[in-house]
Amino acid sequence: MGSHSVFKGSYDDPDYSEPESDDSGIGPEPIDSESESEEEGNFSDSHSRTQPEIPSGYRARKIYNVLLYMGSQGVTLADLLDGISWGDEECTQNAQLRVARTQLLQSAELPGILRRWWRPPRPQGGNKKRPQGARVVMQNFALECSKRVLDEQIERLSASFDSPAGDDVKEDHLTAISIPKLVDQSQRLAPDLWALCAGLARSESQQRRSPKKKSTNTVLVVLAMFSYSRSHRRSRLQKLFAIYFKFRGLSAKGFDTLHAMGLTMSNKWTGNAVGRISAQSMAAVRRLMDLYPWLLSYDNLLIAFRVFSQRINKRTLHGNGTGCTVYIRRSAKPLSSTINAALQEMRAQGMANPLDAFDIYELSELADSRRYPHIIHLILRYLLDAPDFDFTTYDGQDSAILEKPPFLNQLPFGKEHITLQYLLGTVDIPEASYEDNSKLINEWLRQLGLDSPERQKKIGLEQVMAWVGDQLTVDRLRNLYRFRAEDDNSFQRLDWLITPPGWLHIQMAFANSIHKQHLGTPKGRGLSAAFDILKRRGLQTSQTEGPFFHDLSETLHIIAEAQVRELWLEVGHVSNLKELRQRSPEQLYSMAETIFSLHASNHALANLKRKSVTD
């Protein structure tokens, strides 16, 4: 245990040294073993047979005389120590004996005496083995005392590791578990037990080599396993580990192995706990959905059912299913009960007055006026972020005209604006057809408790729901809406359903369109030549799988940055971006507007087309 000892205090004993490796084993041993290289008979008997040598030293002579007198009185040293140590009632009550007992037990020499009894010093000037002393007796006694002390201390930890059934898988209970707090409690309530485990976990040589490396977590887990072995109620860490390993995909055999070692709960308990967590989460999401706006998204998924044992049907199977997530915004304004009717009215107006090309153009012009400051700032950033320009040492770096414009519609942030996410139960419906999507609508409503006639009526008359997915999911839902146009009521007609576009797939389709229109050839000025210069492999052919969209999007941004910086050189009539450091912030802003109007806008593209037709 290192410097930690059962004897409180520090004693310097010149005759004591640490045990050597060849005879330092500790363990219960029989007491009837014989003493070696030392005669330990009755002093009075030996005195009666032979005349012992009288010691010459002052201290030894005094002790010798005391032993002679004890022999004449028929008292052995063992009788003396037994009587002093509460041997009988009279020895306990006698005042003189009580004073002597107190002096012995509180003396500074007592720890050294006990150490020498356990490991007597080797005789000087000889080759005899070290006397055995009281090693066997003291080791057995130390084990007995240690077990009682450590048993008492490990029982003090019961409250720290206690996890009664019922609330053990609630969110606040699981998230309240703090490893540093458990470490502090264990060190405070069981200091000797902690010191023993820490000393066994790391040797003194390891501590000297790596003083910063700690075994804190190891000791805590060991104590948790000890407590769990005593009572299954003391399973706070085991339940936390079981839930963690469950969602990390640990197999049933893995759970059985770790449970047998006392590290986690059993596989059966873990499965039941996940079921209870799911039920609690479903109850929470249903309660929150009645209070705050929410939306739902779902998509297909592929689950591999793997086989780890020998069997006839040993091939891995892949199951097609669907997963769903509910998103809740607690800071969003609740929708009114008339929102459904307002939606139907807007849809009717839209069908009577559909958007034409001119309306779309006007909307684009209106959006351009809002986007204009941000586009100019983006063009500026391409220059300011260039290494040659070195914006950090630019004289006008504090100019307000170079600051980022305010956001158009910035999303709020903060703890109160955190979006809550809840996973619904995965279902074995593949989302492969319109019928599958119709089943999924009913399944999600069933899991959310919205499938009763009363709730369906309320949904059809008073509520709207946004269901989000990829473009395939959105197309299927929109077509279902068309197919059910003549159903009996608004719920069955899906009048309450809002299907935002699948923006990710739209972005991917737009990127593929740019790729197809501007690919060109490696010898020309299209994207193909840029791909070769940038050494971007795998972009010459459009793909729908893999990282193609990510790589293409990243490359297009790099190409745009390079082209805009080239335009800075052209508009500024300079050969290096470093020369633009001499321009004022106002001049740079004006040049950015020129780049946008003449080279990087819809009007610039139209003028370029007209010029090419004229030529």
C-alpha cells in the first residue's frame, strides 16, 4: 500500500527494513510451524538447567534481571503481556497495570516492536537465516484485522453504488451519475480500501516512472464490482455500462461474459431496461407534442443480422426497415387551432393562381435585394482571407464596411432553444412503395398515440404536421396526397400533411446538373481541366453513391474562390493580391460590387450570352 500503513504516524526504526521479495508473501498460514535458528523456550526452565550468560550492556542487563525475577515468580513474558493486555478482570481494573498498559499502547516504540516481531533483524556476523519471529501469527492477525476494517468501509459505499429498481433508467438518474463524484465519495468513505486497491494497481516503480498516470478509474470500477458482488442493488455503474454497451452493439454473449465478471447487468435486464427507456421516452414525446410545435422525419434503413455461431443457416441477412425521428422546438410559437383551415384556404388560392415564370423571376429579384450585402461580403472574404493579402496586418481591418452584414433570419441559440430529438421504434416496413408509405403514416401515428378517432378528427380539423424526408419520401407522400383527394374526410385526404422539399437531394441534383453542363474536356476550360489541376480523382464521372457529392461540392467552392481572386487581379489592375493592400476599405468594397455586377451575377451572365450571340 505504499506509504499508507495501518499504524498511523511515522516511526524511524533503525533495525527495520522493507521485506525482501524471497520471503515477503502474505497469506494465511498454520501457526504450528517451528521457529528456525532461534531458541525460544521457557526462560526459567533454561535457567534451571544451565547458567545463562549475563549480558554486559546496561539495558540488556536490566531486562535480564527482570526476566530472572519473572522466572522466580513463575511468570513468562507471554503471561506478562497477556495480563497487561486486559488478561482478566483484576488486571483490567488495577490502576498500576492500567497505567503500564496505556504507556505501552501509546509509546512510539510499539510500531517498531510489532515490525520486528513480524520480521526480526538478521543476526549480525553470521550466515544463519533470519529468525521467523511471529510472522505467521501476525500475518494471520493482520488479515483478520484488515478484513474487518475493509468490510466495514466497503459497506459505507453501499449508498454511493445503490440503484433501486423503478427510477434506475430515468434520464435524470442516469445523467446524474458523476465519475469524479463517485471517486471522491469512495476516497472519503473508504480511505484504507481505496489506498489498498490503488497500491495494488500500481507499483512504486510504476509510480516513479509515470507519476502523472493515475489508476483512479480502475480502482473505482473494482470497488463497484466488489459492491455489486455483495448486493445486486448496488449496481449503479453496472446499469450505466450495460446501457452504454447495448447501444454500442454488444452481443448477448458479450453481455453474459461481462455480467459474469460483475462489470455489467445481464443481457435480459438490459433488454428490459431499453424497453422501459423507450416507454418513458414515448410518454415524454407525447406530452411535449401537446405543448410545442414539432416535425417528423423518416427514412429507410438497412440492418445486418449477423451470425456468430455454427449453424445451417449461417449467412448474414440484411433487413430493410424504416426509422423515424420527432423534433420538438420548445421555443417555437404554438400554432393556432385555425391553422388547418388557413392552410386549406391558401392551397385553394394557389391552385386558382399558380406561379408562372414571371412570378418566379420577381421572387428571385426580391431575394437578390436581401442577399446582395452577403454576396458582396463573400467576394470580399475571398480577398481578405488570401495569404498574400494578410488581412491581420491590413491598415483598414477595423473598418465597419468590411464587417459581416447582419443575418437575414438568424436562428435563435441558447439552452432554451435546443431542439429535442426522440427516436420512434424501428419498424419492418421497407418504404419501397406507396402502400408502404401509407402503412408508415399509420404506424407513426400509432406509436405517437394519435390513432384514436378523436385524435384523428382533431388532426384533420385543427392541426398541421410537417413530415420531412429525402426527395423520394417527399414525392411518395405528395402522390399519396393526390391519390386520396376524394376520400371521405380531411384526415384521410391528408389535408393536414405538409411536405417540405428534400433539400439535400435537390442540392445533389443541382450539383450533378452543374457537373453535366460544365464538365468540358481536360484540354479545355471546363471543370474537367480544373479537376486535373487540383488532382481530384473520381470526379470526371457523375455518381450517386459514395463521397461524390461531398468531393464535388468542396471542389466547386475551391474553383469559385480561385476564379474570384483572379477577378480581383483583373478589376484591380494588379499582378498580385498583395498590391491591393494599398487600397482603402471603401475602394475594396466598390471593387467587390464591380466584380459582382460585371462578372458574378445573373445580369453579367445575360450580358455574356448577348455578347457571344452578337459576336
